[in-house]
Amino acid sequence: KQEVTQIPAALSVPEGENLVLNCSFTDSAIYNLQWFRQDPGKGLTSLLLIQSSQREQTSGRLNASLDKSSGRSTLYIAASQPGDSATYLCAVNDYKLSFGAGTTVTVRA
Amino acid sequence: DAGVIQSPRHEVTEMGQEVTLRCKPISGHNSLFWYRQTMMRGLELLIYFNNNVPIDDSGMPEDRFSAKMPNASFSTLKIQPSEPRDSAVYFCASRPQTGGASGELFFGEGSRLTVL
């Protein structure tokens, strides 16, 4: 069974600092990995999808890396803003998505 | 496209009552997933369908839970009888046929269920 772990569970940074969110998974036989954002009481918004054949994917201030062999992905958010405050979820797709518990980010103005 | 549409958005019911949650996937998507989110357990997959056929229902917690997908544009998740421990947010997600298993999942806004 796929196990997905996200570290840290929570993170608080001042505005402007770069964010580094980590995700690890136990079974490397995956199709892809997806990063989501969830605001309190809201649904999941897809941020980045990185296929198993890719090493990296970028969208604006967001960059996700994938090292399938070591079972790791990292989400970088550059120059954080208060609007980036949310919970970030990593989901590994081995046909069905298995989610980590998330990292709750607070960006202080 | 309107995205994945779920209803109701909020449901409050009494223990023992039947609850039906509904989902309309994005047109052209042939895989549909039901997830449950709680503070204690996070996001858990309950069941998923491919081309309207249930593929894996191993996440369905008990016989009180059932899910159907009578056609490509509609799915229901039913809980009968409901219990307080079923209180959670239930999400529906769909995936396009193009790209197969490597396609991106799109989530609805969720149905927040409270069982008193």
C-alpha cells in the first residue's frame, strides 16, 4: 500500500521568504504526482502535475521536483505572499491518488 | 467547462437517516473517484469508477456505504443508516479519458456532512 508523508506538518514564514515543502512516498511505481492547495473549508485546487518521466515542473512562482527512484518530491514557492497561506497536499498516482496529510503554511505580512 | 459539480454542499441530518450525495463529473472524463476527508484521517479514497464500472471499492468503510454510477455524467454516494462518525467532507473527482491513468484529477468543492 502506498504511504505518503509530508514534512513539515506546519510552517510559518515572513512574507518574501521562499517555501520548501517536502513529500515522500514508499512505492515508486507511479504514473505521476500532483500538488494541491486547499484553503480552509474549501475544495482542492490543482497546482502542478508532474509525470513520472519528468524531473521538474514549473508554474509561475511554483516549482515542483520529482525523484521517483528515491520516492521524493519537493514543492518550492518563491517569494511567498500572505495569499499563499493554505494547506498544501501532495498526492501520488499509482492509478488512484494517495494523499499525504498536508503542510499548513502561514505567511506573515 | 463547469468543473466537477457536487450536491448538496452542506447536509445536516439525524443519526439513522439516509444520506445521498451526488456528483456530476466533467464532460469527457471517464474515471470518477469518491474521497472522504476528516481531521483525523485526512483524505481517504472510498471508491473509484472507470467507464461507469466500479474498479476498487476497498475503501468503502462499511456496508452502510454504497456508490453507483448509472451513466457517464452522474454518480451517487449513499449512506444508510448514517452515524455521527460519518461526519466529514466528501469529495468527488474526475479524470479525463485522454492521458489514461496519467491524467490529472479535478476535484469538486465537496459535500460537508454532519450527522447529529
